[in-house]
Amino acid sequence: MPVKYLDKAAAAFQFAAAPVHLKPLSAGHINYTYLVDCGAGNPQYILQRVNTEIFQKPFELMSNIKGISRHIARKAAQSGGDPGRMARTVIETKSGEDYYIDPNGGYWRSFLEIDNVVSIDFPDGPELFYKSAVAFGRFFKQLSDYPVEMLYVTIPDFHNTLSRMQEFKQALAQDKMGRAAQLQPEIDFILSAQPDCSYITDRIADGRIPLHVTHNDAKLSNILMDKNTGAGVCIIDLDTVMPGSVLYDFGEAIRFGASAAREDETDLDKVQIDLGMFETYVRGYLEEVWDVITQEELLGFPMGAYLMTLETGMRFLGDYLNGDTYYQIHYPGQNLDRARNQLKLAADMKEKIDQMAEIVQRIYYSVKKGQDPCESKGVI
Ligand code: GN1
Ligand code: MG
């Protein structure tokens, strides 16, 4: 069923021509998204109703998106790229606003769709995953000189694993749907991981890990990749861009793309960290960011991957306990399936944390050797 006021919203924006077709896009668990076709010869657009229960300050969020998109567009132009393809273009309403607000108080916004690109849910091999790492690395680097203090915090404590643990414990204590009794192994695993949860928060608090502009949902499917070359063109889903740690973005990308199975796989025997894909991502990412991150950040990469996965598992299970109020689900029990998948992956990562650390160090030195002008000339 189309979301209410879709047609009114589609008529509200400054499109090149009147929309002829609106196609629902299934990507994402939070907002409602449509592809707007304005007829042959015209650009296409993305029309989205923002979930304002989750993003409670939609104008602040849009200010973030416009600020960083302008920055990326400038960087793209400086390096000879096409800013219209490499950065998000916000389309205003006919009255020049960022949002059309429907009679129910729903917030709608629009972006120019970029042509000749695809978004991929699961890497079909290392080559594509390497390209995704380069794309996220470039995003991080392009924004490394953007003033973090200019950004609004769109969801407070979004990747604060410790407060995610508190939220999970609250959901467990309330057990609103009476579901906890069936979930003892998952609950035990989460509670046993409690001491790990402060790894990143502690380091941010005492300054060992700095805040950067981070995407915070840095998964493969949030990159538009060129249909012909597979190269990353533009990073999308910018709602959660805010001050954060590089470990969040690195970790999210690994959680999503370096698992041997998809995020919604229910055969848990298939779910494990693929260390070959992990190494591939580390290489692509470090080739871009090696000179803008510190040793402490580098050392944290494996924990970042593990903690982002644990956190996602806790969030899915917490939502299942709460009666599925946060993530959109397509069948009953989907949040439980998603949680089991992520917790299995987190457990596997925890076991392989030393192997991940060895890979990070090895790849870092090989990338540095290849790219540092002093080292490659044998100066160091
Ligand atoms: C949500 O809607 P989507 O797929 O972009 C969530 C992310 C989770 C992800 C799990 C605002 O993102 O944090 O990692 O689901 N976004 C929000 O797939 O909660
Ligand atoms: Mg998202």
C-alpha cells in the first residue's frame, strides 16, 4: 500500500517535469523511499518520507547533509571529478523548502537520482568489496578537514555501545511481549560481552581516539557504484552523518560486507567473518586513510568491527523484545533472525580478533611502504 500523501508529496518538489511513475524502493529499515520517474529525457529523483520518530530534528539533519555534500562536491571538482555525480544534490520544494510537510505532519524530501549506478547488497567478490573500501576511505578523507563542530548530532549516542547495552537491558527487564524466556543463549552472550562495550567510548572520552565526520551506517549498500566500472561514485544515506570515530565506519563496513553471508541469512552455519574479505577491505580503506588516522585508531579496527556487529545484534534483539517498534519488518520474527545472524558473526569475530589485528598491522605497513614518499625512497 502506498504511503499516505505520496502523490501530494511528489507534486510538491521542483522536478524537471511532473512525475509519471513512483516506484517504491525496498532498501532501508527506517525511511520510506520512492524512485520518481518524470518521463523520458528527464532526470529521475529520490523521494523519501523521513521517519521523524527516529530522526527527531529533520531540519538539523538536512543542514548536515547539505553542508557535507557541498564540501564533497568542492573536493570532487578540485580533483577533476563530476560534482553532480559524486555528491548528493538536494531538490527543494516549489516554495524553496528542504521538506514538504504533508497534512499528517509527514516530512518528505528529495534528491537528484544519479544515473548509471547500482547499489549492491552483497559483494560478489573481493574486487567489488575493495572498490567499496576505497569509496568509504575517500569519503572519510574528503571530510577529514570538515569542521566536526558544524555538524548536528542527529541521533545522540548512536554508536555508544555502552548505552546500547543499557537500552538492551531495559528492553530485557521490561520484556513487554513475554519473549525473553525463549532467548537465553542470545541474552547470555550479550550480557557476557558487557565489559567489551566501553572500548571505544573510553578512548573517545580520554582523547586517545579523536572525533571525525563519520557516516555511521557505512555499509556496502550505501554506495552508488558505477554500473560499468564498479567504482564508487557517491555515498548515500547521509542521515546519520555526525561526529564519530573511524572505528564506527570501518566496523559497519566489515559487519555488513565481510561476513560470509548476508545480514538476513537465517542459516547460521553460513555466518562467519571471511578473513580474506576483511583483508581486502583493510587494504582498500587504508590506501585512502592511512595518513589521516592515528596508531590508536588503527589498533582499534578489529574491536570496531566486533563492537559494531555486537551492537547491531543487541539493537535487533532489543527491538524484538520491545515488539518490533524500530526497524521495519517484513515477517514476524525477522528482528530475531537478524539478531541471531549478527550475534553469531560477533562471536566469530571475537574469536578471530588476533587474526584480524595481525592483518591490520601487516596491511598498514605494506600500504605505508607503498605510499609514503619517504619510505618508498628508503629514507625511513
Ligand atoms: C538501519 O535503514 P538502514 O538500513 O539504512 C539503521 C542502522 C543499522 C541498519 C541495520 C538510523 O539502517 O544503524 O545498522 O539498519 N539505521 C538507523 O541494517 O537506525
Ligand atoms: Mg541508514
